[in-house]
Amino acid sequence: MIDHLRDKGLGVDPVCRVLDLSPSTYFARKTRPKSARRLRDEELIPLVTAV
């Protein structure tokens, strides 16, 4: 969601302030690799959608 709003021209700091989220948390999340759970979910979503 923050990325979408950044594309619209809004800054990270104001968006994080409204969401009560630290900007450092946002940037840390952007740089960390995907978790094993996230990778598995990405594999399963197309299969579930097909069913």
C-alpha cells in the first residue's frame, strides 16, 4: 500500500505517520528477503485460484 501511495507522489513519512508505522520499519521490510512462508504462499495461490 505504501508503495502504491509513493507512486502517486506521497512521501513515506506522512503515510507512515497516518498508519502509525515507523518509516524505518517500512524500509527494513523492503530490504529483507521474502520469508519461507511468503515464498510457499506465492506457489500455492495460483493452485488455489485454479480450483
